[in-house]
Amino acid sequence: ARDKRDDSALAHLKAAVEAAPHSLDALTALLDHEATRGWEAEALATAETLMPLLPAGPEVARRVVRALRVFGRAALALAVAERADAMFPGALRVQRAELLMDAGRYREAAALYADAAKAQPERHELVRATTQALRAAGDLDGADAVATAFLRARPQDGWGLAERVRIALQRGEKAAAKQAIAAALGLHPDFAPLETLAGWLAGAQSPELAALAPAAELLRAYVAAKGVVGDVDASGYPAATLLSRQVIDVRRDGSYVALTQRVRVIQSKLAADRYGDFRAPGGAELLVVRTLKPDGRVLWPERTAGKSDLSFTELAPGDAIETAWIERGEVDAGDGGYLTSFLFAGLDAPTLAMDVVIHLPPGLDADVRPFNGAPAGTVTSGPADDGGRVIAFHGGPLPAVAREPVATSARVYLPFWDVLVQRADTPRTDAERWAELAVSQREQVQRAIEAGPAVKALAKTLRGDDAAASARNALSWVLRELDGGQAPNVAAETVVSERKGSRTVALRALAGALGLDAELVLCGPEPEGPLPDSANPTPQENRLYYPLVRVGPRWLDPERDGAGFGGLAADLAGARCLRVERDGAELITLPAASPPPSGLDGFDLDVRLEVAPSGLAKGSLTLRADGPIGLANGRDWLREEKKRGAIWQQYAARLSASAQLEGEETRGQGEPLGPVTATLELAIPGFASGDGGRLAVDRVARPALAVDLAGVPDLEQLIALPARETPLRLFPYHETARVVLVAPDGMVWQRPPPEVRVSIAGVTLSQAVTVSGRELTVKRVIDLPAGRVAPGDYPAFRAQLEGAVRDLAAGAVLARP
């Protein structure tokens, strides 16, 4: 799809540009998409279209400059940046500095970075860029002065300490650099590449110096065994992984170097096509990319002009491909010291051997968390030569697990490890400590949400006819007026007055002023997953407050330990839902964990069509879409009058292929969570076919669930596979429909569609059919819960839904008596 320029996102963006040729949002989104896909000619043409629109704002210029830089048009990008910076002083300083660095004009870049850092002192990365530019220019005294000033404010900052070491190394002062490293590590700095520098000075061995496993021998052994390893016969798979190996060397400061090696045997033309190209992870250093032939030949890869991927040479069934690369990174201090995850299963193909080795230096410890039956018992741990520890896993063969559509998160069923790294002397966070943090954070939030005059005045304007209406009005205001994401350190009075700050603080303050109770709920990592009794949440993002967003939730894992590298988490973690109640009755649960107060989270349709003897049907469709699922992909589009007709025409054509929109009236499209209602006037040529005495309707009406606007998989997608190896994920959805078809004068409904009544795994499908005179009335209900269907239960689930889906798609016949 990337090479053919025919992906669905591109079609959507082009339609937006055609509907509004001068829309900045549409043009910049198209430019970003083309640049991301690597489509040089298209991106440059779109950038040229945007040039006259530069005065509209600095963001347009930033997008254009970014695209020009991606495709090597550095001189033009710099000219555009300078022109825009003159129109909007300071807005493109950083982009200009980056381009000057590309051009080797380091002193000019350093001056711009320094100006930007003064204007935005909270952006420490600008200080870092300043020193890097000064060092590149050879101004080591200037770089040292900047780093020294930064360290006065942040004396334990790992980057600042490491930067001074780099300056000493650039001056050739290795002895001073070693002393600076030793002194810096004694301060227990934040994660930074200090230990990497120390290892380089000491000549310490890293994984890139370790010998790779002999891939050719692995292939010979596999061929000799005819694909049978242990109790697994891998010869029938399109491909099989002979070895998955990872060696991670963690340094004292939390930086690490990781070696990854994979050897895969190709056993079909399909696999040769699938694995024929290779792209290394971003920022990785490639060690090996080669094709291994069964006769012992080794072929190195080809590079095709215009492609960033490498192609395996003469790849054919029976060959093996070997890849190896080095990655460098840092332990994620903000996520409890998260290092990496290891999956103990092969996706689509078995993994015949897996090696994992993690080397930890003195003073660091690892917390290995096994999930879903991962082999915790096979972990071995022992001392390393430097007094540290080695954690290793050697095993296999590992089973193949199919990639299946509409599956639950792999974290629900696949065996894996999460590996966290912490200082050995860091106390674990127990349940009692989390309770203390909870009390502290609740007190902080409680102070922030006290309702003052501004909050109370706003609450009066949001009060509805009942408690549920008041709650939805408050939530709608918060989503519309605030951008969200901020910590609860600004009082609600300020948030409401300035329209800036935490959505959750504002919502809880408004709830109090409206006489409602708002409580944050600790939820599990999946909508259908249980919350473990001993859950210890992570400190990453999920605090006692939830940053409300318009789109779906970010599922969070409360099972990881909350003790961050170098200290306890500042906030209690784990909340992903907000519950609003009154007198114990639930009004709202976010995000979309249960139906809103109206009981509707999806679509309500009312269709009335009169069928003519020619087969033409004319009439109206009244639609109500509610909740985050209703019109998930179209609500923003409906706000623009010029686009609305195209959206409803597309929607009508999905319900009946030949439908033509003759008129529309839409209401409520400006509310983020409120219902959208629309009445569409339709004409459907060929709705019925036949001669003058008998007409057949192929399909009464497709469910709204089958339309893109629904935002969830339709019924046919749920049962597309004859059997499943992975759990089927069900998305919450509700739809009611009432379809009335009026026969022509002198004709009657001879064969109406069948009735449907199915209830299984929480899914309810029903269709009631009545005939009264010339009118055929079909009443349909589709209810889907949030949940999952286990592979063992799937055949019975599919059998029941298969018949119901067929009957829901049935048509009707009318004839003269």
C-alpha cells in the first residue's frame, strides 16, 4: 500500500482536500502523511501548494520545513524557516538552528538555540542542543560555561554531568574525564550515558564485541533434522525462527547496550515475499544482514534506489536469513524502571531456540515479571565477573501463535516477561505505602477541586433537567473548552477562569457544584481483564487523576511495581476510569466502559421508504448517534457544512448501495459527547427489482454497525474465521432500528424477512417482523458487550451468529395478490 499510494488514509485525506482545497488542516495533514510514507514527489508538490499560505501561522511553516528537510531540500527549508521566523519572531528558531547544524554553521545554530533556551527555560533539550552546537563549533569554553550554569540549578542531572565529561574528552583530558565520571556516579545522577562513557574509557566489553551465534550451523542442523526440533515439527510452516537471541548490558547509570540476533529459515514463496526486505529499528547499528544458502554460500543484501529497506539477495524457499543489530537506550525511570519485554511464543511461526542474557552491574537489581504462563522457573541468576548479576533464559522450541483479526491484546494470552531495573537498595512499594500515597494525593486533589465563585457560576449554566443531564453537560464543557493532560496542581477556579489546566480537576469541581459525586476508579489493563488483588500500579501517566481525552482509553498495566529507579513514585497510579455518581447511582463511566445514561452507545435508526412499481424507493432516514462509539470517525467532519453532504451520502450508500442523498438536516454535531441527530431524505433507484407483478428487495437495510462511522468491527468481521487460536475481542455497541417499507398500491408483502432471536456470550441480536396492509415493519436490536470469547467457546458463538447475520441480511418479496 505504501508503494502504490492507495492506502485508505490517503484516500480520506485527498477527499478532505478536494472538499476544501484551501483548508490548512487538510493540506498539512496530507503533507505529513506523504512525508511519513516517503512519497517525495507528492510531498514536495503539497509543500509548494502550502507556500502561499505561510502567513496563516507558524505551524504551517513548521510542517513545510519538516517535509523539505526530510527530502534533502535543506537550502529551501532554511529559506522558508527564515521567512516565517521574520513573520512570527522566534516561532521557528529551533527549526532554523537544526537546519544550520545540517549545513555545518554551528556557531549560528548555537546562538539560535541559546536564544530559544532563554525564551523557554523549561525546555532543557534546548540547553543540550546549545552545548552540542558549541562543541561542534570547537567552542569548548562556551559549551562548558553553558553546562556549568545548567548544573547549578540541577546538580544531579545526568546529562549535564555527562556533557562536562564529553568536553574534557574533546580537550584530550582523559584523566580529568575519568575523575569527573567517578565523582558524577557518586552523586547517583538521573539516567544518562555516564556509564557508557566510563565503559569506553575503560575498554569495557559490550554486547557488540560478543561473538554471534553460528547461523550457518543452525541451518545445517535444521536441514539434517528435517525440521523436527524436540516435539515440534516446523517443516510445515511457511517460515520458522531458528534462533531469537538478545544480550543486554545494563550500565550503572541506567543506560544499556542491546544486541539482537535472529535467524529465520524460509520455507515457502509466501514467506520469501514477506521477509524479503529488512529495515533496522530506528537508531540501530546494523551488524549483519545476509542470506544463507543450504550449500554454504553467504549472500549480502542489495539496496534498491529510492528504498530505505535492504533486500535479501536471491531469497528462495530453503534459505535462511540472518539479522543482527545493536541498540542503545536508557531504562525508563518514569515507568518503574522498565527495561524491556520478552515474548515466549512465535507469531505465525515457531521459535525453535530462544536466548536471553541480561547483565546487571553492582548496585542494580532486576525484577522479572512473568505473565500468562511465561517460564519463570527457567530463569537462572548468578554473579558476573565485575560483581554484578547475570539473568538468563535458554529454551525452546516455543509454539507458533497465529495473528488473528479482532483479537484481544496480546498481553491477555501470550506468555511474556516484563523486566524492570531498580537500584538494589530501593525499597519495594507495598500496599501500605500505596495507601499512604493515595491519601496524600486525594488530599491534594481535594484542595484543587474546591468550588469557588467562577466554578459555581459556570455550574449554573450547565445544570440540566436531571442529574444525568447535568453530568453530561459538565463533561461536554470540559472536553470542548480544555485541552487536557495537565497535572492537578492548578486550582479549579484558575482552570475554569483561564480555560487552561486539568480536565479532571475542572470536572470534579463542577460535579461538586452540581451536587454530584465524582470518583476515580482503579481499573485493570484490559476492558475485560480482572484487577489483581495485589495490584501495584506503575507511575507512568496513570495518576489519581485521569487526563480525559475524546478518543479511546489507553489501557494501563497495574501489575508492575511502582518503585521507580532511584526513588518512589510521586503519585498513586492505576486509574484509567472516571465514575460520576449521585446517591450511589452511576451516571457516567469513562472512557466508554458502560453505556451512557440514555442506555444508548451507538445508533438509533428510523427508516421509512415507499417503494414504487419501478423499484425506486423514496423516503427518509432519521438517525441518532450517541456516545464515543456513535460517529466515532465522523463527528468532526460533520461540523463543516461543505463536507456534511459528502459524509451523509457515503453513509447512505453504505446502508443501500444505490442510495442518493436529496437533503439533510443535522443537529448536535458541535457537542463532543452529546447526541448527533440527522434526518436524511433519500432516493434509492433499483431498491427492488422484477417485473410489474413481482418485486424482490435484496436487502431491507444494512446495520449501522457495518458502516465505517460506527468505529467498531461489524458482525461479519467477528465471525470471519472458522476457528480461532486467540481470544476474540468484543467491543461495546448498541443499535436499534425501525424500518418501515410501504408497498406500491395493489401489491402485498408475500415473503417478509425472517425473525431473529440470538443471545450468546452477552451478545443479543433480535429482529421482529410485522406486516400490516401495505406496510412491512422490521424492528432490530444489536447489543454487544465489552468482553471476549475464548477460542474453545468460539465455534458455538460463531454458529449462532452465522445464522443470525445471514437472516439480518435477508431481503423481502412483494407481489400482486
